[in-house]
Amino acid sequence: MLKNYFNIAFRNFLHRKVFSFINIIGLGIGISASLVIFLIVDYDLTFDKFHKDGDRIFRVVSDFNFSGNDVHSSGVSSPMGTTVYKELAGIEFAAAFRTANETKVSIPVENKDRPVVFKKEKHIVYADQNYFRLIQYTWITGSPSTSLKVPYQVVLTASKAAFYFPAIPALQVIGREIIFDDSVRATVSGIVKDIEQNTDFTFTTFISRATLESTSLKPDDWDQWDNTNSASQLMIKLSKGTSRAQIVSRVNTIYKKYRKDDPEDHSKTAYSLQPLATIHFDERYDNFDQRLAHKPTMYGLLAVAAFLLILGCINFINLTTAQASQRAKEIGIRKTMGSSKRQLVFQFLGETFFLTLVSTLLSLALTPLLLKAFADFIPEGLHFHLSQPGLLIFLSVLTIIVTLLAGFYPALVLSSYKPVAVLKNQLGKSTKTRSAWFRKSLTVSQFVIAQVFIIATILVSKQIRFSLNMDLGFKKDAVVYFSTNYYDTSKNSRLVLLQKLKAIPGIQMVSMAYNPPSSNSQWTSTTTFNDGKKDIETDVQVLLADTNYVKLFGLKLLAGNDLPFSDTPNSVLINEAYANILGFHNPQHAIGKQLRWNQKEIPIVGVLRNFHQRSLHEMIKPLLIANSGNTLRTFNMLLQSQDPAGTVWKGAIDKINNAYNEVYPEADIELNFLDKTLAKYYEGEQHISGLLLWATVLAIFISCLGLLGLVMYITNQKTKEIGIRKVIGATISQIILLLSKDFLKLIFIAFLVALPVAWWGAHTWLQNFAYKTPMSWWVYIAGGLVMLLMALIILIARTFRAASANPVESLRTE
């Protein structure tokens, strides 16, 4: 029986090649999109699922409130880790570790004067033996209980050991020396296998945490309870039967016990427990500088896949039901010969399954292409191969689901025909009307989806252009900047570099500062102002800068003067937002007033026009800029105007690199153009724009394929009618209008339905921005016109061919 179904399906496939091709392409694209989304979602959902008792492992995180503003950090105060391990009841262990910045690694080589140097090494962590109770590594050599017990020990993963010591067996690497940042000499005490499962714990070099206490690398906040650094991490594993709420309460009790009250600090700090399973997804906290999965984006991808799959299924249903009358006699004969309705349903589902199976095989060929198209969404560790666990199961289930979605209704329609009426060619007007109404509804649904995609693509692109081109309140073009090494405390080195940069002809101006005006790195502090009646306490963004900062970035002074030179902060500029909070609606009235900051009074010498300190997602916040020269390590440079040949900037950048290397020969410079840095604020939106563009193209393509199939079917059905109309004098344009008007009505109805849906989606998405582009009416009209134009091209091309055919050919068999 099954063989017979497949034989019939194959014959119908060959008999209706064009319609079969349209169905296969539509379903193939939908299945390919679903497969790509499955790969991404499956990849992200499998992170850190392999840990033993993972449901009892948590990260201790910090939550702050500054004057009503919530701030979150994945770190804790440095003493917390050791204290929790000693005093906290209800846990099996606590693993405190500290992540490292990019580090210089030197490998001494026998019989060579100079070591092999690796600059800017990542994935380095300072940990103790408890870390290996948290992460279950397989040890090649060494012991989890002793390999990180004392200072100056280091454990490597197998891949990192092979990288640092090529062609040397793992056992012989034990005892070798590694030098970190030219100051810490550590001995390899163990090697572990690399983790093959998906994990955010991607560290490859583990230095004993005790080393930090014995070297110059000891952090300033090592013993400070009132200082939180995201590099200081703490993981705990709860004992069986211990509740999460109990541990949260006890951790906060420990913090209050040891932290000294500071009358100047009015912030609120609370610790909470972040489940291991959420580390890969929770955007409030970082995950060791690894890629965070963005759940709204995942949901968006799932929606795109579902819509594309639905479009393919709609094509199938429309074309199959449209051709139902051509198979009516076959159904009547089969029923007359004894076939039951159930058998016919299975037969037609078998045909659908055959086409879906071919579409699935096509999707396997299309998937690598879609992976490239969605490259911005594809994690680096994601790979596509048929041997992946669950992939074949997913494809099998998806094939069955698509078969039922696309084939069940046509199967019911076809199998419900009564044999007597069919053989007498008396299907009934009501049956045809119901089928036509259903097809029109599905066609409208297709065009609604396509038009919503078009409108969304236009609007997202419009918001991105608005964000990138908006006046941010400061100069961003032709500005480059870099920072010196954090551990470089030599002021003289920075001053020497400053003079070298000023001497470069291609640079107009140089300014040293804490950061550019807009940066992801933010410093928040609390200030107090007494207006004569009460103290006004405010959380403010803080920038430190020299006297060239305002001029270089073109910041506009509304009142007062620029910052005077000083090595320590003795005056501040504030922005309009802060002046308004203090009650100075006339900026001039703020000049000379005293703020209390860092336990001393400091005068306001100027008020600046507001500028954006972050992306347009956020409102402008109160800001102060203080003068300081001792701690500034970011160099901002305004370049001369670029010449047509592009040599001015290239020459200046080359000289900047040379000057940096002369002062810091062992370090690498990271030179950034400010406008490109600001553009990165909107990478997520640019990725969404790319996704929508591809989804829109595919949606239009699938919808137009379905429209082409229906137009072909209608024109084939009306061949003789067209011939008769031409014989009695109808023009080609009249026939084209006759054949197209019903489809144009459907497109117009779809536009009316798509308008409120697109408006609601656009309005909701734009709420993510504090400053947003207007929801212009032309965006919606453009969406409708694009779909109308595509439909007209197909309608006119196909109907013109039918209308221009020789009527003698269509009528000679009548």
C-alpha cells in the first residue's frame, strides 16, 4: 500500500512539474530556516548542562541601587569569597576566582636568550582547588586538590599546553616555567583535558589564586568590602535540602557584618544567587566576557522560521486545493472501486509527505547558504553536520508536522467529493465557493506576513540611520583614541607620549581623559548640593579630563569657563541635565556653586550643553567632568582633514603607532576611530536589520511563487474564456485587468490588515530607544507599494502571456 502511495505521488510529481517545483521551493526554504534556528537554539540551550548537580550551583552576584537607579554586577567584593567559604553554612563548597585582563605570557626556551612571547593572552583566571570541584575536568596529569594550592602554580588545558610547548608531551610540560606580565614566574603543576561540551567557562590557563597575594599583581581592592569588581567572581554549590532564599539571607548578613558604614555612600547593595543555567542568558550580568545569548533575538528567529514555514505550507494548500477539480474524476473512480475516505486521506498525505521529504533534502543543501546569510547570528562554535545529536530526530519530526500542516486540509477536501457528483461533473457551486474563499484567506495571510516584514525592515533601517546620523552633542568624526596599559603607573611615560603625539603633523589636537564623551565604560559617583534648604543628593556620571577635552570634542559651554589645569580635581563642569536637577534652569546661576564630591567641596566652573554619554537606548544622565592629570590614560586625537588620496590619516596613524612603540616597546596599541566605536552600540539592531532583510526577501519570494502558481492555474482554467473575449473584441489590457483585479483586491485587503500589526510591532520595538525616529506614514505606504509592485510584475507578466495568445489555438478543440 505504501509503495503504491509513493508511486502515485511520484507520477503526480512528474505530471505537475511546475506546481511541484513551487511547493518544494517554498517548503524547502521554510524547512531550511527552521533547521538553522534549531541549530542556534539547540546550541545555546545546551550551555553548561553537563555539570553534576548543576541545579544546586549558583553564582553570587551584586545588585546596587543608586538614588532609584538599579545597577547589576556579576562580581562581589574580593574578601567575600574567602569569608563565605569559612563562615557560610548550608553549602558544599565556594569557589572564588578572579578573571584576568589580556596578559603578556613569556615562555623561557632552553639555549635561547629570549623567551617566546605571546601578547594579549585571554582566558586566564586566578583560581584555587575549589574551582575544580565546580568544573569537573579530566586530569591528564596533576591533582585537583594540590595543583593550585600554593603560590606560583599554573594549570593548563591540553590545547593551551600544546600551544605554549609544541611537540612536548604533556608529562614533560610539568615543571616548566611560564612568566606572566614580566613579573610572575609560575610553574606548570597540572594539565587537564579541554571541555568539549558547550560552556561559558572557557578558561584555559589557571594560576593559583594565592599568587595574587604574593605579587605586585595583588588588586587594590583585595581586602576592601566596600568595593565591587566584576573580575572578582564567586560560585557556590548548595547542600542538599538548603533553600536558595536561606543562602541569600546569610550572604547579605555576612556582607553587613564586615562592611564599614560610609556616611558619604547612600547606595544600597544586596547580593543574590544567579542559577548556573541562566549565566548564558541573563544580560544584567556578564559571563566572563563570552557571548551572551539574547533570548528576544532567539524568539525573533523562531518567529521568522515559523512564518517562512507557514508561507510554504500556504502555497502547498492553495495550489493543491486549486487543482482539486482536476483530480475529481480520479477520486470518483477510486471511491467507486471501493476506496474509503480514510484510504484517500492517507494517499494524499503520502503525496504531501513525498514532496515534504524532497523539500527536506533540499533544505540540507540550502542550510549552509542560510548559515552564511545569518552569519551575524551564528555563534563561532556552531557547526552543521548530520551526525549532530538530535538533528535527524528534529528533521523527522519537522517533516511529519509540515506534512500534516500542508496536507491535512487538502486531503480532507479531496477525499470528501461524492463519486456520483464527481462523475456527473456536478461538484456543486457551494463547494467551489468555499474552496475559493479559503484560498483567498490564505493568500491574504501570505501577503500580510510579507508586508509586515517589509515595513519592519524599512523601520529598523530608518532607526539605525537615525541613531548613526543624529547629532550626539560632540564631534565624533576624524577622532581616534587609545588607552595605555592599566598597570602602567608612570606619569612620565604618558607625558613623553603626549609630547610625541603633539608633534605629529597629521594631528590637530590631543587630549588626555578618562574616556571619550560616549563610552561603554562608565564611572558613577554620588554628589551632594545644598540649595540653602536641603541637601540634593544625585548619582552622576563622572569623567576626568584635561583642558583640551572640551575643545577637541566640540562640547558647547552654555555658561562659565573651561576647566583649568590641575593634577588633582579642583573644579568641575556639569551638563544641563544635572543643572536642572539642582534647580538651575538658567545655567549662569550654577557658576561658582559648590558640590560635595569625594568628601570635599568643589566648585562648578561651567555648564555644558547636553550630549549623549551612551547609546540612544538611554536617556541623557546628569554628568560632571573634573580636571585631573595624574590618572588619565586615554589619549584622544583629532586628525587633520583627510585628503582625497587618503594619505593624511594613514600617515598620522603610522606615526601614532611608532610613537607608542617608542614609549611602550613591549605593548601593543589598540587604536580606535570614535565613530566606529559608537556604531557598535547598534550592532544588535544592525543584526536584526540583516535578519529582517533576508526574511523579507524570502517571504516575498515564497509569496510571489504562490501567486505565480495561482495565476498560472487561473489563466490555464480560463484559456477558452480569454479566446472568446478576444474574438468578440476585448483588448489585451482589458483581459489583463480582468485576470488581475481579484488578486489586486487581495493585496489591498492584506495591506489593510498588515497596517495595525506592523504599527503595533514597530511601536513596541521602538520603546527600547529613549530617542527614536518618528513612525512616518510613508514607511507603511512604502511597504504596501513594494508588495504591490512585486505582485504586479508577476501578474502582468503571466496574464500578458495568456492574453496575447492566439485565440484560434485555444478554441480549435472546442
